[in-house]
Amino acid sequence: MTHYTELDTPAVLIDLDRTEANLKRAQDAAEKVGIALRPHIKTHKLPYFARRQVDLGAVGITVQKLGEAEVMADAGLTDLLLTFNIIGAAKLKRLKALHDRVTIRVVADSADCVAGLAATFTDATRPLGVFVECDTGMGRCGVQSPAAAVELARKIIAAPGLAFAGLMTYPAAGKYAEAARWLGEARDAFAAAGVDLPAITTGGTPDIWHMDDAARVATEYRPGTYIYMDRSQVAAGAATFDDCALTVLATVVSRPTEGRAIVDAGSKALTSDLLGLVGHGHVVEFPDAKVVGLSEEHGTLDVSACARKPRIGDVIRIIPNHCCPVTNLFDRVNLIRDGELVETVDVAARGRVD
Amino acid sequence: MTHYTELDTPAVLIDLDRTEANLKRAQDAAEKVGIALRPHIKTHKLPYFARRQVDLGAVGITVQKLGEAEVMADAGLTDLLLTFNIIGAAKLKRLKALHDRVTIRVVADSADCVAGLAATFTDATRPLGVFVECDTGMGRCGVQSPAAAVELARKIIAAPGLAFAGLMTYPAAGKYAEAARWLGEARDAFAAAGVDLPAITTGGTPDIWHMDDAARVATEYRPGTYIYMDRSQVAAGAATFDDCALTVLATVVSRPTEGRAIVDAGSKALTSDLLGLVGHGHVVEFPDAKVVGLSEEHGTLDVSACARKPRIGDVIRIIPNHCCPVTNLFDRVNLIRDGELVETVDVAARGRVD
């Protein structure tokens, strides 16, 4: 038996009981309101948890990159939604190869994107499902109006190798009502145009406990971070620190002043993501400590408010602001139960940026 | 022959002519003012460039983690300075194993750290060189006064397996004069105490062209970023965009509005490091574009100021704010000369966080 405190640092710890509770709570909530769950694997990047999500009732998984889709298909996952515009010959070829062996569907938000897919799949033995991505307030990708969604859907329907799968959005955090209104207007526009709208998929962990609102218009929900939760989700009210399953284990390597402690986890372990927060993480053992600065390999803690101060050699756990990019920085993560190491697993889809 | 525009995106491009010019310029500047150069490999993480730096005249290399030291030792580098406090039994054992096969020296800023080293190396056949790290204004690790530096040096000298190697600092950017003053006072304190001070090592690319100032007190300079340069170094006045050798190649995947373009390089390609800057990078082909937002896989560009707008499918190069963590996000980088791919190399020390 290896206790987590015996692991070399920095390291990522995943509490298995917390992940299981987080997965079940979301699956139960989805079933209660009658919406399908299609978790985004970008948070964990592990076939281990993707399979568990499907076992618990998820209809399939969501991926953001072809590389992630390839890893998950290799691991036996069979129903994938790739929520990214696939552009260019190299990627279209890889998509075609994936489509030949699993159910994979994609998104498009422009005629250019649809044209590339249409040319690639024109002689496919079964059509490629394509969702129209809608910008419901995020200000990222997506068509800008319900009328534009109908117009692009018609282009998909007109392409021999493609099938119109529905509408997809990633709503801005906290703007679930605005997103639902947009999608409701889109549903009306499709009905008025006489175009069948097979599905509406939305997502986001910050508003996961408003899935009942989402379910009034959407048929599918794609949360990612909910499996681990993190400091940003605590700030959004979607979790408590006791729900947070991922921590970065670090060692106190310096105490240069009474108020300062330096740990061996910097931006290469915790990332520089702020997500609107002040500070870079929550220290489990020293909740009054503030992670005030990160350089690549150093984390700087202000410990002046701590009654008991960390000492050199102390091992601490930090809940990061954003857990998803953290799992992209470590080749392996450590699965923990009751403080003991259960298994160290490779982060199979880490670094699959293309 | 493969032109860089044919590579799948996102990808890291390294312009070999620019790296060579950057390396030579710094080596020449160091030789001119009579200071030894010991480049930090955390920027490139490649034995390929570490060897080139030594071939050009560097006295050895600097690493930040034991894992980086192990990779470089395996690749044949023989003189390493590890500028990080080594704490804990597991790491001390790895340090001892490295010391058995290469010249490796470390730093310490506390009696606790020195005690761990002393206990590990007490029966070493040759002593371990230990620098005292000094906090000359960075507010990170380091003893807080010249007197404390002398005191800690005495502890190192008193340990049978250790040898006092000198003083080490990483000065805050732009505060080279302050750091030099601190180190000058320390030199005086050592002289007054009758303690031999073998070397003073300092560094930092932001102030690299003030090496003449550094050379008045320091004997060695440890720049890292100078090999590639980046947007933060341009902002610091240490480089121009034409000196920047590392770019992230990205594809425009969406043009949702007249003023917005989305590329397939987000924080998992460019990192979220701001380093005090506004925006997340400089777009070579569209210098009037602003990289206004990053999510993990999307970069959001405001292209409203561009006379010619990017189109879907366009391939662009982005100079990141901070090149060092970018090379930690990619398994491979592409070495380019005159626009053509020379070689794709594994980033050997990527992810070596412990």
C-alpha cells in the first residue's frame, strides 16, 4: 500500500470516491429531467473514466480534437461527438478513417466547413452526422442567428454524404437562460421552415444543476469538469471544495520569510488559468493560505493568515482553478481511495492537440 | 521537401536561422564583457539545442528540475546547474545518482535544505557543489540578506560532502541594478567574513543586453528565453518580432462575424500566461489582429482592424506571450529553415515536472 503522501511531487491525485459521486449525481440529475448525458472527456482524457461514464448511462462521449477521438476509439468507445470544426485535407482524411470504425458526428458553423465535409463524405457508405454550431452568447464559434442555422442545415441536408444531426451550442457560463431562449427561437424557426430538427445538444458544468431549464429545449447535455470539479466551479456555485476530486500534490521547498512559502508546483503543474478568479488555487491543508503567484516551477503562497504555518518538506494538496488543462500537463495521474494509491494511469489523450 | 504550411495544426515551428543568430548574439555579448554563459534549457527542453549552446561556448547548462537534468545527462551533457531546492528522500536519491555520473550542482536557501543534502552526500567520493540562492528582489526563493547568505554558506562549508559553490539569484525582470547592488553587498560581506566566494551566477533574458552591468559583480549568466524570444521579451525591449524563432502554427476554423476569427490554437497551445501583457500573442500574417481570448482549443481573434481579413482554412503563425511553457505542451516541435521542414524532434524534457 502506498499512501499519497509518499508520492514524488508535483503529482496529480484523483479521489475515486469523489469522482464516482460526481458522475452519479449528474447522471441521476439528467435522468430525472429526461435529458441525455454526453460527457466531455477533455477534463479527464482517460478511457478509464470515459467507460465508467458510459456504464453509468451516458449515451456517448464528447471530444474536442480528432486526436482525442482517435484515442477514445482505440480504447473501445463507439459513440463520439466531436464539437470542433474540421477544416483541411489532413484532418478530413483522419475523420473519414474514424467514421469507418465508430459512430462519430461533428459540427459546422459555416458553408466552407460543410463544403469540406460534403466533398470528403460524398461517397461514404453511411452519412456523417453534422450538427450546426450556434453562438448562443459565448462569442466563440457558431452561427449568429436561428435563420442562419436553418440556412446551414439546408446545406447539410443537400449534401449526399451528410446527415443533419441537430443544433449544438456551448453556452456562456451563467447564461443558460439566454442560451435556452436562443435555442427555443431556433426550434421555432426550424418548425416554421419545415426542417426536421433531430436533436439539440448543450452543456457546461457551471450550469449543470440547471439541467431542468436546459431540458425544456435541449435533448442532450455535455458537461466536462463535473467529474473532478475545481476552484472555478466552486466559485460558480456548482460544487463545494469537498466535491473536488482532483488535487495537485506539492512539496513546500522554501520558507524564505515568515509570510511566504514556496512549493514545487507552478504554472507547469497548476496552469496560469485564472477564469476570473484571484489567486491560483485552494490549499486543502492550509485553507487560509493564498496562492499569490506562479512561475513555471514555483508556486508562491502567502501564508501570513495561517495560524499554523507550512514547514519545508510538508506535502500539501492544491485544488486548481481549472482542472481540465492540469491533466494535460502530466503524463500520469494517480487514482486514490481513502488516501491510498489504487493505480497510476497514463493520461492517454494528453497532448492530443490536433 | 515539406513547407511549414503543409503541417497539421496546431504545431510549433522553430526557425533555425533565428535561433542560431540569437544564440550567437548572446554568446558574443557574454564573451565581450567577460561573463560565462550557462543557458537554461527550460525554454527549449531539447538536447539538440543544449549541445549547440555548449558548442558555441556555454560553460554548461542550467536545469530547473531533476527530470530535466536526467534527460540532459542521458543526452551527454556533462555540466549541469540545477537551480531548485532539492527536498525529500526520493529526490535526494535521484540527485545522488546523477552526481555519480555528471557534474551537477544545486542551490539551497535554508538550513533544512542544506541538512538534507549534507546527510545524503556525507560519504560522497567527491563533494556536491551547492550555491546559496539569494532573493535579490524577485520575492520567490532565496535568503533575504547578505548576512544570511554568509551564515548558510558556513553551514555548507561545514558539511563534509558539500562544497560551497557561490551565490545564485534569479533577479526580477528590469531590476538588474537592484540585484547587482544586493550581490555587491554580499560580496563585501563574504570578504569581511573571510569566506571565499567562488562564483556569482545570475540570469534572465529580459535584461540580457545589460550583461555588462551584471558582469561587474557576477561571474555567470543564465538566460533561457533568449534562444527563441517571445512577445514578452519584445515588450521588455530585449527582442524584436523579427528575432522571435518560435511560432505556433494555427488554422482559421471559423469566421462567425465580420470582426471575429477563431483559430485551432487555444490555451493548450499558447498557454494562458499573460506576463502582464494584454492579449495572448502576435499574429505574424495579420499584425493588426488581436488575440483577445483563449479557451482550451480555441483562440479568438479580433480582426476588425485588419484591412485584409483571415479566411477559413488560412494558416497563420502566432508568436506567444511566453515561449517556455509552449514547448511543454507539444510532444514534438518542427525545426524550419527558409520555410522548409528540416526535422521534427521530440521535446525530450517536456513534462519532466519532478
